[in-house]
Amino acid sequence: MIDKEFDIIIFGATSFVGQIMTRHIKEKFNNSSLNWAVAGRSKEKLKKLSKDIGLYEIKTIIADANDESALKALCARTKIVVSTVGPYALYGSTLVKICAETGTDYCDLTGEPQWIKKMQETYRKTAIDSGARIVHCCGFDSIPSDLGVHFLQNHALKTMSENCNRINMRVVKMKGGASGGTIASAINMIKEATKDTKLRKELKNPYSLCPPNHGFKSRQNSVKVSYDKEHKSWITPFIMAAINSRVVHRSNSLKANSYGLNFIYEEAVLTGRGNSGKWKARFTAIGINVFMVFLSIAIIRWLLENYILPKPGQGPSEYDQINGEYDLIFSGKTPSGQEIKCRVTGDRDPGYGSTAKMLTQAALCLAKDIPNDIKGGFWTPSTIMGDKLIKRLVKHAGLRFEIIKT
Ligand SMILES: NC(=O)c1ccc[n+]([C@@H]2O[C@H](COP(=O)([O-])OP(=O)(O)OC[C@H]3O[C@@H](n4cnc5c(N)ncnc54)[C@H](OP(=O)(O)O)[C@@H]3O)[C@@H](O)[C@H]2O)c1
């Protein structure tokens, strides 16, 4: 492999999450061996970022997401491009194309399944031929889910000699907020879906990110408000389950179906016991549905976008990021009825404080730990980085993975 000037370029360093990530890398790697640069479309914003964070020795690169030649020049200088330029379905495709063509490794934070599928279908062969390793979903969606399942399945195999054919993930605690960028991505997906029946059908397919010949047939039930006997708590749908479960199923298919052809995966939020738990579950489920319906009505969407919801560039305060946290429990059952559980926790708010650290470690893992002979193509975090990334997340990103008593 040709030596490149940089290990990592952060494209979109001026985004809400890109700024947190840039600050984090600067604090961790000031004066160290990491060669990195920041990139974005606005010279002024990059200048301000450099001044605010004190990036005096860090190179800045100007590139627009639609400018092929600028992106080609950017890719020529780096081993890996990390992109936080979203909504990815609007601004991400040219960069994936150039990375796939030039053999440049890439990771991002997208949670947009319709776009990921389009990228896989369009650039899979190009990435395999060039050797570019493309890894989507390297934030809260979907690293804790994908690696939580990977961690539990490895322990199941080691201690019980079989994989789980069913895993339920429950959100025990999750403290944090949403940014304008995340809201913009959700709004764009709903806009696309309201216009396109084929896409609406595709968004209901739990295996939509698996290769066409995946062979999975199990019906993946969507979570309804109900009582979860195992956790002695009411449960309600988890908004991130749509992307997380698709990434987990893709990992299963890329691991030669090692979780089984009938593997069932489900995510839900615990809302507590008794009547208060039941009503909290019902209100949350109704709230999500009403919000989705509102977002599909153009005039209400416009009002929400312009007057109520956070705008691109805005997000949770530093206080909320520092005081945020999450706690997830994965319960697995094997075909012979044995049970195993693990817990994944993270400090900081899931979507930004923790996501920025996860994305950083995913990029470093790809740059430093994954051998060059691992082939190109569209990977998931667990299939290309697996235990190596878990090790990094535990050591450097405030996550914990532990087997707990059943
Ligand atoms: N997976 C997860 O858990 C997770 C968590 C958080 C966020 N996300 C996703 O990450 C993305 C970023 O979120 P955010 O809140 O940080 O977004 P944001 O603050 O709205 O930032 C969007 C970025 O895109 C850049 N951009 C827009 N159009 C561009 C173009 N034509 N050329 C170059 N750059 C362009 C903007 O540049 P300027 O700065 O110059 O305006 C900005 O830096 C979103 O897609 C969001 O959904 C995912």
C-alpha cells in the first residue's frame, strides 16, 4: 500500500458531532504519532474551529461534498476518510464513490438504511476491486448493538458451545438528546419514503441490508407495548431498532450465517413496572407514531423544522453530553435452551459525546489494527473490527462490555 500523508481526515469537522470528535482527537493525540487533518466545505468555519480548539499544527482541507475532484485530491492524501457530512442520503454519495474507486477506507455515522443499500448496490464491486473498506453506522447506531451481539455470541460459543438463535436487547437507561443533523436525516428519510412506495416496502424488510441471497426467513416481529417477564417491566419500541437490527442481520450474513438462518433479534426500551411503566410505554409509542405522522405531512414538517426542532449545527449542551449515559442488556437463548446475558454501557450522551468517541476509535481501529490484506467491500463494525474495536472502546471511549448473571 502506498504511504499516505495522513492516517485520518475528518470530513465534516465543523458539524455538531465533527466538532466534538475533533476536540476529542486533539486532546488525545496532541503531539503524538497520529497524522490527521480536518476537512469541510467552509474555509471560514474551519478557520474558526481551528482557532476555538487550537488546531494550529493541524492541516485543513476545503472540499464540497459534491466536488468530485476535490474529494479525489482529499482521498489521495489519506488512508481513511471519516465523514460526518449528513444527511448522508443528500450529501454522502460522491465521497463513497470516490473512496470505492480510489481504494480509500471510509467510515461514517449514517443511520439511513435506504442510502446504505443504494451505496452497497452501486459501489460494492468497485470497493472489492479497489480494496476500499467501507464501514457505515459507526456511532450509537449501530456499534453498541452490533458489537453487543458479537460479544454475547462469542461468549455463548466459548462457554456453551453454541450460538444464540434469539437475542433481545433492552434499553435500561438512555440519557441524551438529538441534534439538528440527526433530525434532518430522519426528515429526509420520511420525505423520500412518502414519495416512493418501493422504498416504503424496503424499509419494512428487516433483511434489507443483507446480500440478496441471504436465505433468512424468520419473521422478525416488530415490538409492541407489552410486559417483558424476564425484566419484570413494560416495554415500548426503540426508535433506533430499525437501523440497528438491519446492521446486526447484515453482520450475521457476512459471518456466513453463524448466528443461524433462523436468528431472531429484537430491541425495545424498558419503561418500568406497574401502571406507570405501562402508561410510559403507551405514551412513548403513541409519541413516536404521532411524530412520524407529523413528519410525513409537509406543512407540519415545515413548521417543526423551522420553529421547533433543532437545526443543523445545533445539539445537546456540553452539560447534557457529559451527564448523559446509556445502559443496554442483551439476553440470548440458544437452540438447546441455554441462556446468557451481557451488558453494554457507555459514559456521555449516546448520540454525540459517546458517538464521537466511538467513531474516533472505529477510524483508528481501521487505520491501525486492521491488516491491509483484509479485503475491500461494505463491512459492518463487528465483521471487520470485532474484538479489536471492543478493546479500544473499553480502553479509550468509556464503554463497558460484561457478561452478567442470568
Ligand atoms: N449514528 C449515530 O449514532 C449518529 C449520531 C449523531 C449524528 N449522526 C449523523 O451524523 C450526521 C452529522 O450530524 P450532526 O448533527 O453533526 O450534523 P450537522 O451539525 O447538521 O452537520 C452537517 C455537516 O455537513 C456539512 N455539509 C453539508 N453540506 C455539505 C456539502 N455540500 N459539502 C460539505 N459539507 C457539507 C456541514 O458543513 P458546514 O459546517 O459547513 O455547515 C456540516 O459540517 C447526520 O447525518 C446525523 O444523522 C449519527
